[in-house]
Amino acid sequence: MLASTELQEGRAIAATEAPAGGYVGARETKHNGDLFLTGRAAYFNDIVLPKMSHAAVLRSPHAHARIKSIDASAAEASAGVLATLTGAQIKEHTGPIPFFIDPAVFGGKTRDNFPLAVDKVLMTGQPVAAVVAETAADAEAALDLIKVDYDVLEPILEADDALKDGAPIINDGWDDNVVITLPFVEGDAEAALAEADHVIEDTFEMHRLSTQPIEPRGNMAVWEKDGSLTFYGSIQNPHPLRLHLSQALGVSESAIRVIAPFVGGGLGLKMHGHPEEALVCVLAKIVGRPVKWLEDRRETLLIGGIEQTHRFKVGFNNDGQIVAIHNRIVANVGMLGSAPGWGMAFLSALGFPSGYKVPVTDVSVQVVSTNKGIWNATRGYGKQGTNVVIERMVDLVARHLGMDRIEVRRKNMIEKDEFPYATNSGLNIDSGDYHAALDKLEELLDYEGLKREQAKLREEGRYLGIGITFELTPESADIPGTIVGGFDSAQVKMDPSGNVTILSGVTTPGSGNDTGLAQIVADEVGVTIDRISVIQGDTDTCPYGFGNYSGRSIVSGGNSAVLAARDIGEKIRGGAALLLEAGDEDIELIDNLARVAGAPDRAIPIAAVAETIYTLNFAIPGIPEPPLESTRVYKPDNIRHTPDEKGRIQPYPTYSYAMHGVVVEVDPETGAVDIKRIGIVHDCGTMINPLFIEGQMAGAMVMGLGNGMSEELKYDEKGTPLSTRFKAYLMPRAGDVPAVELVHQITPSPFTLLGTKGAGEAGVGGGMSVIANAVDDALAPLGVTIRELPVSPPNVLKAIDEAGSNGGRG
Amino acid sequence: MTNSIRLNLTVNGEARSVEIDPRRLLVEVIREELELPGTHIGCLTGDCGACTVERDGQIIKSCLALAASAEGSEITTIEGLAENGELSTLQQAFWDEYGFQCGYCLPGMLFSAKDLLAQNASPSEDEIRHAINGNLCRCTGYDTIVKSIAEAAARTA
Ligand code: FES
Ligand code: FES
């Protein structure tokens, strides 16, 4: 555990780089923090509508089965029940749930996912019937009365089994169990490996994990008297969901309003494509009343992600230069759902070779469907697959050559004067200084001192480990042909009293980008932040936007707010210039005043200018035109959708990155890993609010450490989930981690207006990779090589056993 | 509905009396019948702490108690933490130190911190982490929560 003075020292380095003056760059606190602290912030489940009824969902107890028949008559007659619905009836009410990202767009296979299974179930927990009742308890009680006759089939749970010749094909109409295979090839890997001084061949397995925000999902639908639909949900992407509900239900998009209240953590889980979204709409139509469905934690834990195996070869020379990577990734996406989860596998392959200059790479990912649960996005969106495995490779190279891992990284990382740098998979990394970040991390951790301490402890038979990893986080994606959009919109309005409202197309899942937007606009318009309100998450009031994912909220939403606010600022300046008899360019807007630069007594309140523009517009010739409103879109640079000669596109404008270092002590008797220190050097370009950036990074890091250390969604051999509660799915608690020591490095992106690069995802892949490398390092004297995550006590003991039976070779 | 019963209790200093289904959990009655939705539900198994309230001076996870068991008791929820409309020192410290992101875990964090500080005016970092170990937060990584509690202790000293 760190002493708090050390914590403050880490922070002190951060503070010296904070810019002075204005709101942007300041450590502003949440603009609406009191709402949350007093219990007045309304989340999904706090919304209560008149005549509201409640839905419960009957889920398949089998991982793979045909539904022969369903009898819901007893449930229908049960106390308080208003209606039942089964898979046999569902097609009368809705079409299939549109994919958030359809594999067919990339040439892969697809399927029709209905809110209730029509004839076959592909995972334990797949919805097969639903009940609506007066209370949630009545609805749940009635589920027990529904009789389903299943023809149970053999489940296929492991990707390798699903790939075997002659394996049963689980999706009707497919010719195998592969959703898609995506290759990323540059150069001739076989030849380069043959020429390399050394080749290491190994595997790495990342087990299935889950996002688990503390607020579960929930949806509610109500059909208004005019035939329009209002949908409330704990969701991340209101406008895209509106489109998809319209497509599924056959209702005009303009007759649907989607509202996202405050969200108790999104983390990717609340991107849509889940069965229950269209389901509540259908049920609400049937009963003619509002229908609410709230997820139980057992249901949240049905949704997984990440599970993938890498079988790789890495070629390198005596000097530590990595010359070739060959990697075959197999990702087990379970049942192919309509939520965007499966696409994470794409990213795990696309990201190679991260921030390293490896001339030859041959990486491909096979996305395999099995009878495990669906995937949805999990913070980091698959980038952790790249980060973990490439960082394992670098450490393997270092260990093989007896070189220091930091030296191997220095040797292979992209140099700061090489940006923008085009990677083998076609990405164009905008900017950075990886070597400086590594220097800062060495200093922060006192790396040499740590190595001495490690050597001393090893003599005492204690296993201290140092993990060092680099993490590249491409952000703010735009994927052509999907509703993953790289641009976003903002409307800024000033009323005659000089108050400002921001309506944004991005949503905040709890991270505080709303406060960031207020900071940005306050500076541009010259008002204090208390005069600003922010509205997000309502398709009827907010301009069209894509919501929250991919670290995009400030890159796209923030920069569009800058443009809109500048339009308002210009009008205020024009009005003030007229009233103060000065030139437009002499007017500065600050502290709610428009004043003539250099003449502090020539000033007028911004509110007075606004009022004049609205009330004396005919009276004062030349005064700017009302209203004081502007809606703007910001499209970042650097995205390229025209394929290059190799057919590659460039979907990301910016690339944030971080250097991570953790110190652990491992007990080889119990397999327990004790994290002693966490050090991070992070660069997300310009920071709108360092307080929030630090919070995002610490949160992502601890989530990544949990993902890498203790979290695992397990199944029994029948495909029944075993990790059904927080008692079995073990997320980190306060006592499991020390404080995060964080240092900022700022290299603004040349491709975004404010130079921001996106924050919020970086740290997850870092946490996973750095814990793998730290445990590997700790147990190196025992000949252990870490080949799987999480490094939970059983897996650590297994690795120690395997090393022992290998004669300590690893 | 099963035969309902009447529940009399004091909530945030106010005497309340509500008709309830005796099968209901305390958290459900607080949220729905007493209309205090600041107490949250994260798991219903006692693992996350989002449902924490104070009952007769002791903090409890209200998903682990039947509402009927609260007959005659004094309950404080997150809505009752502010003093005369002013945020408490603890709440203010959580605001100033960014002690929450989505805010969903706040009931557990605030009540555990309050309970700790009532017993230990200047806790160490270890003691703070221990005190909030029964509550899950998926957003913050706990750092700023620890700092908020340390800051509240410093301000009260
Ligand atoms: S809801 Fe009570 S502990 Fe999670
Ligand atoms: S702030 Fe989101 S769970 Fe704690």
C-alpha cells in the first residue's frame, strides 16, 4: 500500500503541466454534482409512469436446444398477469433486431435475432417467453408457470471444438461456425521468420469476462395516444437506437422518442442490440400501458466479451529488434447477438503491431460462434486483445535475449519524429512521444531501485514482480456502413437572460463529459459555468448524434460544441461592438462581460447584449440577427474510408497511449497476487479537465486489473453459467488495489480542433497487460511463463505446476 | 396481492406510515413506497452496497432486510444526508475530490465513510479502503473515493 505522500507526489508532477486561466484545462468539479450527492439524480429505474406495468423474461435453461412447444396458458391466468408472449408469436409484432455492426457489412455471416427465440435457442439465458404483470413480482412468479418443451442438443462451448471438421453447425443455414475471418497481412511473415536470429512460438489465452456497471440495464416503452412511441432506457446511443427500433418495429423514426436518463455506468454494456429493447415496445403495445423491464444481476452476467486465444510466432534479432509477427487469433463470441460485441475481435487483430515498428506482420482473427452467451462491448472494445498479447511478446523477447524489457521497448517503439505513422494494418497514428513517456515511467517508479529491491527479495525467497507495458488506444472510430459514427453534433443556445443551454448528440454514461462540454462552451462564450446547462440523451430535443463509445465524447461532441459556441460568441461580440462603439475584434468575452480589450471600464454584461439582440433587433441597425442559437457538427481529420491499394481503411482520427508499470508480490503457495504499486504515464492530447481524465484512467486501470486478475465468466460442461452473481464474478474492491500514481504527458493531436485524443478506454488494456507481465516477472525464478488471463490464484498455481513439470523451463 | 401490512417508521427525521406487501425488501419499500429513489439496487445479494442506508445508527444493506423488519426504526437515506439543505462536509468533499463518476455507488460509499469517520476521525488510507471494501464501484478505481474521505476527515479535524 502506498503512503499518501507518494500519491501526492505523483499528482504533483501532473499539476505542473496544467494550463492556466479559463475553464478548459482546469480541474473543474462536476457541474451538477449535488444532484448525485443528495440522491436526486434520476436513473432509469427511478422513472415511474402512470399505469406502469412490469415485464419479466423466461430464459432458456439449455445452451443449445430446439423449442418444440411453449404453453403459457397457466401464466396467462396467473394473478396480476396482463399478457404473455412467446417466440412463436414474436414475428407477428417485430422484425429481427438490427445489428449495431452487421458482420455482413464486412463479408461475414449474419443471423436474424428476434427478441424471443423463435424455434431454436443458442445460449443459456436466451429469452424464450415474456410476461407482463401489475408488479415485477407477479411477472416473475408467472414465469414458473410457463411450460417449454425442448429438444436438447449437444452444446458446443469451445471455439476449437466449433472449428473441428464435422462439428455440428449451430446456426441454421450456415456452412460452418465461423462468423468471419479477418486477415491483416503486411510482408511475407514465413520468410521474415526464417531469416530472424530467433523465433519464439507460444500461445496466449484471454478468458471470458464481462463489463458489469453497478447499475444494470433497463428499458421501458409507452405508446402515446397519438400512436408514437416513447422509449426510456439505461442506454448509451439514443439516436442510433431510435433508428433500430424503427427498423425492427416498422414505425417511422420520427414517431419514436428515445430518452436516456442518467446512466449508472455504461462501459459498453449499454450499447444496444439486446433482445429486451424491442421486446418492451412490443409488450407495451399488447397491454396498452407502459411496460418496464429491469435487468437482474444474473441477467447482466449472461453477457460476456473478449474470450480469445492467440497462437503466435515472433521473430527477432540479437539486438532486440522485432522483425516479424505471425498470429492466429480465435475469438469465441458465443451466440452471435445484434449488439456490437463481436466487433471487438476485429479490433484485437487490427491493432497489431500497436506502437512498435515491426516490418512484417501476418495477423488474422477467426470469429467463432458457440453456445456460450453473447458478447457486448466491454470498455476497451477489443484493443485489450492486442495490448496484452503484443506486450507479452515483447517481454518474451527480452527474457529470451537477457535484455531489459525497457530497452527492448525503446528499441522497437515508434520514434516521436516519425508521426503521423502508418501501421501495417493501415492505421495512421497521429502523434506522440512514446520514449519520453517511458522515461517518465522509469523515473516515477524508480525502476532501477525496484530491480535492486526485487533482487534482494528474491534472495529471501519472495517473489516481487515488475510489469511494464505500453498501451495504444485508437479512439473515436467511424465504421462505414454502420451507426458507429466519428462525427457528432452540438447545439448551443443563449437566451435573452444570457443563460446558455448546450444540447449534445453525445451522452454521458457517468464520466462527466457534460461538465467538459460546459467548460468548453463557457470559455468560448465568456460566461461562468453556473450559467450553463447541458441536455443530453433525448432524441426529441438533442441534435442527431451517436452517443457514447470509443472515447469519442469530447473529440467529436466537445469540438462540435466549440464550433457552435464560437458562432454565438461572434454574435455577442458583434452586438457588444455596436453598443460599446468598438471594433468586433477588440471585444473580449469573459466573466459574463463583453469588454473592450485594454479598456476595462468599457464593458457591458453579456446578458444585456443578448437581451438587446432579442428585444431591440428592429431598433438598432446592424445588430446581429437572432436567435442566439447554432447547431454544428464536428468531423475530425485523419479518418480515411477510401480503401488504399491493399484495401485498408483508416477508421480512427486519434490515438491516445499510456505507459504502465505495476509492482506485485506473488505468493507461490496460494497463487495470490498482491498489487503494491501502480504507475501510469498517459497522453490523451489536450486535457479539458485533468481531474476527470485522472478519474477515467484510474477507473479504467482498476477495471483492467480486475479483468486481468480475478474476473472470469465460467460455464459448466452443459453451458450453464457459473459466474451468476458478484460472489462468483469477482470485481476489484478498494482493498485489492493501491492508489494510482499518474503522470500526464501532453502531445496534442494535430487532427482534432482542440488537440484532444479521447480518454476513458485507455487503462483497461494496460491493466490487463501489465498484470500479466508483472506476475510473469515475479515468477520468472520458478521458470513460469504466464499464458492466460486472469492470473487468478488457480491459474497462477496451474502456471507454477506447469513450469515445475517442464523442469523449470517455462 | 398478499395481505398487506402497515409499516410505521421514521425516515430522514419524518414519521412515515405506509401500507406494504410483507414480502417486500426494505430497499424496494424505500424506493417505491417511501419514494426515496436515491437508494439504489445493484445486485440484491448484499455484494455491491448501492442500497446502503442507516438504520438506528447502524449502516445496513437494505436489500438484505425485509421492510417489515424496519417497524419502528429510524432510517436515514442518502436524501437525508444534507444538513438543513446544505451538503455535509463529507458530501462536499466527495464533490470537490471527484469522489464519484456515475454516482450509482454513492449510497454505499457515503454511508460507509460516515460510519468510519464517526468511529475514527483521522483514518489512514488502509483504514479507509477497509471501510469501503463492502461496496463496489466500477467507475472510479476507488482512488478519488479514498481521497474524498481523507479530505472530509481533514476538514472536520
Ligand atoms: S443491491 Fe444491496 S448490496 Fe447490492
Ligand atoms: S461512480 Fe459509478 S459505480 Fe461508483
